[in-house]
Amino acid sequence: MQTDTKVKVDQAQDAKGDSITILRFSGDISSTSREAVIGTYQSLSPHDHRQIVLDFSKVEYLNSSGIALVIQVLIDAAKAGQKIHISGLTPHFQKVFTMVGITRYAPLFSDETAAGAAF
Amino acid sequence: MGPAAKKLLVLPTLVLSALVSIAYAAPPAVTMDLDGEWAYQQGDNPQWADPSFDDIGWARLGAPAFANVAAARWRDGVYWYRQRVPEPRVADLAFQMGPVDGAYEVYVNGKLIGGRGEVAPHPAWYAAREEVFRIPDNARDLSGYVVIAVRVYRGPVVTRWYAVGTDSTGHWPVLGSEAILLSDVAARREALLLDEFPGVMIALLCLVVGLVALELFRRDRTEPQHLWLGLAFVFMGFDGFLQLISSNTTAISVVPFMLIDCSVVAALQGSAVMFLGSCISRKPPFVARVLAVVFMAAIAMLGVSMALGNPALYTAVNDTNNYWLIATVLLGLAAVVRTVSTHEPNGLVMAVGVTAWEISLVWQFRILRWFPNVPTQFHAGPFTLKVSDLGIALFAVCMFYVLVGRFLRLREEREELGQEFEAARRVQELLVPQFPHGTPGYVVDTAYSPSSQVGGDFYQVLPFEDGSMLVVVGDVSGKGLKAAMLVAHIVGGLRHELSREPADVLSHLNRALLGQTDGGFVTCGCALMTQNGCVTLANAGHIYPYRNGEELEVPSGLPLGLLAESTYPETRVHFEPGDRLTFVSDGVVEARNAKGELFGFDRTRALSTKAAAEISDAARAFGQSDDITVVTICRQPA
């Protein structure tokens, strides 16, 4: 049974003291997650949120429609000049993200700390 | 009600009457009403059953009060009643107890002859009902008198609750011939059964309507109104049968019964309020949801107050029910106005049903406060019909009519939709052929299993005159009819494609799909295979193909339909005779079992040298959650 997508927005700092915005997703990400994924990203001002980590460590399921939403965020962020790092994917979805070409827009990291440290 | 239905009601009644008359043909005998003065005392002492006990110091009470102790003066607890009377000269002497709403034991000349419920130490009592107890010969003596002692436990709040019912019967204890007492009791029970018969039929009707509504909700989960209506009617029916069981059997004692009954009535009221709210808007308005919760809590509190034996709490909670009832009626009026104004099919019938139900509710339960002489029940032949039952019956009949209409419409729509899906499936079969023609030198094997009637996966095998062959395998994100429409668009584009180069083919498709994917995308793998074994591959986000059981990493561009400037690098490999290339869609690697475990890349790779159908079947058996496509191409030996 599909569970709702939840997203929590947190702030952190990198080694240089610059702000990092972390979007922590949980539940399932599918076609019904547009508001949680795209809506949450669009609520962040591109001027104030230059570095963003998308954390999927609490995500239980991610289908192709959900991946389409993530790609949409990456394309919009690339156009706005924002940097995005991705963390917390299972090995299966790391492979899927690589296959669909997401790594051209956002590097993948095993966890949030590594993703933040790499900015 | 039609003549046939009337016959259905009358027939069992006549049969019942005949049976009772045969069983209790009254012999000539003697009975004596024990309507004289009774001595009574609160407390409990087994010595008080002794016929020689002197009860001269006890208080005195008339018989009617024996059956209906005024709750204002009497508290719950154990009471003893005694009376010495002349013994009627009959062989089959028996004692008939009125419908006392408490547990009791009857002693005659110091001997226990029967009882109902448990008096002490853990009182348990049942709904009021007349009983007849035979007095055995060893309880009689030659004095010409009998001393009757009755030990009674009277409950707290529940006693008062039932006092109304006891009042109306007005029977006091009787001593006399067992045959005639049984005959009298049976006659009264028969009358009670006739009184209850309409209620039973209405309860049955409610259950039927409720189950029809729930079935309709099961078939169409987008209409919560059917859920609330179904629950309300099922609880109405259940409550009707619960009352019947309680008043005619000792299956359940009064306190657990009241707790269960209050729970059922609370669920009934909550569902009914939500149904009225759903008539106003698909998601019931906030005020309706609050009212449902408050109403349910209030009725549940009634049950708790009775279980706790707290009359003050009971009275306080019961008084608030007036407000919730008025609020429900106002909500019902809004629902009626809304239903009529939306001009939905049979809306007027539905409005009539709701209005009848609401009027009967107010009539039955509240109008007596202002107009005490207004009747709340009517007699129709041998039956007594309550206004509230009539209102519920009319409501149920109206809603049954409405539900049947909706049921038929839904079935018609489903059939039309099914025909449209079938047509779409046939079109897709033409677009995505089950047995595609390859080219000499290559054997193509495919398996295609959409998760619904039509799918969002696709493949095309396009042979050329020079013996080369273009193989395209893809997956539209999403599934169902929407994805299938996009597949038709893609296949049309591929069949008119002029280039054979995989990178060009993907670029052209990408541009054709820009703005067409409604926020989704299309993954696509493409391979050009020539007669000399040269294979050129390009990938737009599709799962890597497998070559002879090993993953073939083909550098990927973004999926199609996202970015106009996407490019697709080409990879060239050489295939020897016997080499096999296997494409799968993500429906294979992301098949999920009941535990949520994915089929995964490792299992897919291990199976990738098998026939297409075998790979597809394995993924489907694991747990299909998306369209599944497998295409294998094997280069034949020269």
C-alpha cells in the first residue's frame, strides 16, 4: 500500500559557513508526490538557497513518475544556478539514478554528511 | 407496501397465533393477583426467606410499586419483599413474576423456586420479562397459606431507564395454576412479538440497504457518501436486532447490553451525520465532522454513565443530546436543500427520504416535550407502528431506490469504460506486435505484460532492406490509458523515422515528446544491429541492456521529453554468432513482493540469458507493480 510523501526542510552549514538546505523526504515518491517534491522546492527562494541536499534515506519506494519529479527539480535548479547533492539512496536507486542520467546534474552520496561536506 | 408484502407479514403472525393457542389451551383453573401489601426491606439476609421470620418491623408497599420502584426514593442494592397469602387450591401451583428490571430470586415457604439473573455477589440482570415458576410440592404445607419472599437486586441508572417499560406493563405478581399463568404470559409475549414484528422487518430492510450501499462503495471508492450511508443503515439494522435479542433472551445482561447498544447507536449517529455532511459536499464540512464526533462521544458517555451507575452524569449527558439532535436536523435540512438544488438523478427521492427520517426523529423523541398528547405510534391491524420506525422505513425505501439507480448507472458506465479499454488494448496490440518480424541472422523474442489493460511500455523491431534492424525499447513514466496514448504517439513517430542512427532516433523522439509528457518522461534504449554483427546502441535513461548475461553499460542521456538540448552518445560493440542482447523495462527490476522487496538488478541479470517469457513470468510471479517488457535478440550462427 502506498504511503504519503512527507518532506521536512532543515538548514545546515558547510565547512565554509555557507548555508545548506536539506530536504528530507520520507514515505513513497510517485506521481502523487508533485506537491511534496516540486512544491517544496519551489517554495525555496533560489537566491537564499544556493546549496541543496535532497535526502532520500527515509524513502520507502520511488517509481519512474517520482524520478521524473526529481529530474524536474534538478533541471529547474540547474537553470537557477543552484547546486544540488543527493544522499541516502539505496544501492538499487543509486544505480537507477545513474542510468537515467541524473548524475550529470547532481552527484550521489551515501549519506547527508558526505553530501554536505562535498559542496 | 404491496398486497404481496402484506401477506408476507400477516402469514407468520397467524401461524404463530395458532401455535400459541394449541400449546396453551386454557384449562379451568384459579389464579390470584398478589396486589396486597408487601413488606420490604433494603439489605440482604438469607434468614429473610424463612417463613417464620417476623417482618413486622419492615416498611409496607403496594404491588404496583413492587414492579416499578420509584428511582427517586430508591437506591440501587438488594431488597427483600415478603407477603403471606392464602394458598390457591390447585395442583399445578406456580408463581408468576412481573417484568422486573433487576435480578431476583423467589422463595416459597423458605425454598428457592426460581429466579432471573444473579443477585449477588456479582449482580447481572436482563431486560424485563415475565416469568412463571412452578412451586414444587415440597415447598407447600398444610397450613393453607404460603409465604413468598423475593430477593431483588435493583440496578442504578439502568433501573430508571427501564422503569418506563415496566410502568406500561402494570403487571404484578400472580399466584395460581401454572397452566393458566403460562397461557396468560404466552398471550402477552405473542402480543409483544407482534409489536416487535414491524421493527424486525425494518431492521432487515436497513441491513439490506446498508449492504447495498457498502457494496456500491466497494465498487467505487471515490464516493464516500455510500460508505457513510451504508454504515448508518447497517448499524440501524444491527441495533434493531440487538434490541430484539436483549428483550427476548438472556444472551446478554443489561449493563454489557447498554454498553454495546450505546456503542452501536454512537456509530450509527456518527455515520448518519457524516452521510448528511456528504450530501452537502463530497468531503463532509468541518462542522459536520465535529458534530459527528461530539454526538458519538455524548452517546458513548451515556453508556459509560450507565455502566458506572452514575445518574447525575447520565442526566447531564442526556440533556445535551437535545442540542446535538437539533444540530443534526439543521444539517439534514442543509443536505436536503443541497441535494435538491444540484438536480442529481433521484435527488428528490433522496430528499424525501432524509426529510421523512428527520421528521420522525423529532416527532418520536422530542415533540412530546411540547405536545405531550401527540401520538408516537399507530395501530395497523395486529401491529403497532412507531413514528420513528415509519420514518426509518421510508428513508430506507427511498435510499434503496436511489442506490439501485446509482448501481445500474455505475454498471453501465463500467461496461462502456471496459469496451473503451478493450478497444484501446486492441489498438495497442497492433502498435506493439506480440511476434515482431526480425531480420535474417537475428532471432527476436519478446514478452509484454501491461499491469492494466493497456500499458506504458513499448518496443519496436524495424527491419531494413539491407538486413540491418533497429530495435527500440522504452517505458513511459506512469501507466494506464494516459501512458498508452503517449505510446501510440511514440510508435507513430518511430514508424515515420527516416534515420537509422540510434542517437538521431532518440534526439528526434525527444524533440517530438517535449511538452507532451505532462511532467513525466520516457526512457528509451535503441540498438541498430547489422548483418555483420555490428551493434550501435544509444540510451535515454533506460535500464542498461544485458549482453550474454552481463550488464552492458551504455552511457545515458536524460530520458526523453525533458530537455530539448539532451544528447545521446552512441556505443558500438560487436556481436558474435550466438551472442544475446536483452532489454528489460523497469517493471522487471522493480517488481515488488508482499514484503516490499524489489526483484532487483541481480536477479534480472541472472535471468537475462533466459527466454523473454521466462524473465517476464519470474518478475510477475515475484510481484508485478508496473508494465513489464522483455526483448531479447540473439545473433544466429552463420
